[in-house]
Amino acid sequence: MKLLDHIHERAEDRRRAEQARQEAAAQQEVDHRKVQLANDRAVLLGKIRVECSLVLHAGERAVGIVTNVGLVEIHRAPGHQRGSSSGVSVPLPFTRIRVRTGGSRGHFVQGPLRPQIVDTGTLTITNQRLVFHGSTKVADLHWDKLVGIDYQLGEVNVAISNRTTTTVLHHGPAIDPWVRGRLLVLALFRGEEA
């Protein structure tokens, strides 16, 4: 009996220790989140300055920088000829020439449209605009010309009034919550409380 009680007591001790470890980890995560939110708020309110290589306009302040961001554009895949041909090919005597009669018919089929990352660079989020700066392309998206913004897992689609297509910025799903939090700058720019 004592052996059985001892085994149950040891199992109960292990269960309590595991529960205490999980509670400590959860509390540590809550504390970390509180510090992160306080830092994010301080950055958004301009109390903490974010250093960036972008030339800022008067009154503009950077609130976030994301590296390894892909600029996505829609490109058409290669097409192909669809149709048939018919006819006869006859060799000319005593030469290496062949004469062909007949014809072909059909049409060219365009390839499908597909998204493609055309450049990789840095995304700077400021209180006045989003700026993508890659090795070959630059996208300067001002908040005052914003028509709409759409979040998808790992990317942001931004519609601006002076562009015919939406600008798609792929940043990866790992930092999705951080990027969404930084885009609260929209609310600040429009005079709302963050």
C-alpha cells in the first residue's frame, strides 16, 4: 500500500510541477506582450524613434521597418499555339530542297495570369506613407491616397487612387501580427485614437 501511495504522490508532484511551469510560461508570455504593446504604442506616438535609411518628409516619422519584403506583380505565363496543319511535302529531284503545299489553322492561346515576386527589398512604414525600396523597384504609397487595404496571410494588398492595380507586398506569415499592428498608423493619420 505504501508503495502505491508513494507512486501516486510522485505522479501528483510531477503534475503540479508541470502545471506551475505552464502557468509561469503563460505569465511570462503575457508580460512580454504587455511590454511589446507599450513599446509599439510609444513608437506610434513618437516617443521612441525608429532609425531608417529613408529620407523622411517634414513631420513624418518612421514607425516600422521590415526587411526581405517581396513586391508582387501579376505577370502572364507563356502562351502557345493551338491548332493544326495539313499538307504535303515533296522533294525536288536532284536538289536538297523540299516544296510544301497546304496550310495551318488555329489561334494563339495566352498563358494564365499569375502572381510573381519581381523584387525584394525593405518596407518602411511611416505616419504618412508606406515605402517599398528594392534593388530595381520603388513603391511610394501615401496614406492620403489610400482607397483600401486588404490583409491576407503573409501579405498586404494596398489600393492607392493614383495606381491602376493594387500593390501587393509579401512579408511572410511569421511577422503578420507585427505588420498589422504597425498599420494602425492609418488610424493615427486619420485622427483616430490608436
